[in-house]
Amino acid sequence: MNTQLLTIQRATTARRPQRGSRRVHAPARSATFALRPATVDDAPAIHALIEAHLAEGRLLPRSLSELTVHASRFVVAVEQSARASSRPRVVGCAELAPLSATVAEVRSLVVDRPARSLGVGKRLIAELRRAAASAGFHRLCAFTHDAGYFVRKGFSIVPHHWVPEKIARDCIGCAQFRQCGQHAVVLPLKD
């Protein structure tokens, strides 16, 4: 995968000043993100990002050891700071998890709150889609609480049993099996 840079304007929300307020609104700032394959060194940052967003109820917990083993399957979005002294920060991640020879899953897609609505998630999914097609997978799937997000990216909502690879690999052993409230979504990669 080629490292991709994307520059996104983050506009501040203009609010009506309250009576007696002297608040000055900051100008729109530019944030640059690089998408790149994750390394084992990224596993702690990926783990921290997932842990920080578990309370939203849209992610399953992942252990640091599991993430370390599968780090090479992740793509990360790294914020590039204008200050040379600051270290790049992982602000988004997604895993391309093979379920079979023909089906891969988008797993652990998460974008840090301040970086949301900047296209980071869209770019992560696009990169996983490209990587899955390049690896010869025929379908890309995800199990999600927000099916609409994936539908806007070209996925279709399907019955869970249309993705038997996912059910056999992960769902049967899950404590929330048949009660999780997630939607199965699928994107065909080949005609």
C-alpha cells in the first residue's frame, strides 16, 4: 500500500457569542493525515483508540496481544502535525480480516472523535476495499450498529446468514450471539 496524504480543512463551528462574551473563534485549521499499513509498534495506539471508544457501544473489545499479532492487517490514519517536535498520532484504524479465501471483513473501524467528519473513515474503508480486491477477495463485509454509514459507501444490508464465514468464525462463540443488534453489510468486489 502506498502511503496516502490527505489534507482536510476542519472548520470551527461559528456560535453566537453570549452576552458579555469576548470569545474569539479560531480560524479553520488544516489537518494532514497519512494512511499507512500498521506495524507492531502501532498496536498500543490502536488498542488505546479502541478502548477509548468502547463506551459508545459500537466496538467489540480487543486485547493488546491480539492486536499485536494482527497489526499487519490494520491500516492506520496518522495525523501529521505541523510542529516537527510532535510525534504523529494515530487517529483512525481499520482491520482487513480474512474470513475465507473469498470473503474479508472490515473490523475495528474507529476514528477518534476530533477527526470524525473529515473523511478519515471513508478513506480507511476505501483503502481496505482496494487491498481486499488486490488480494483476490470477492466480497468485503462488516457487522455494524451503523449500517447506514456502510450503505453510503456502497455496501448492502444482508441477512446475517449470508455471511456464514463470519457466523462460524466469530459469532457462535460470542456471548451476544443472536442478540447483538448488529447489521451484516456486504460489498461485492468482483462481478
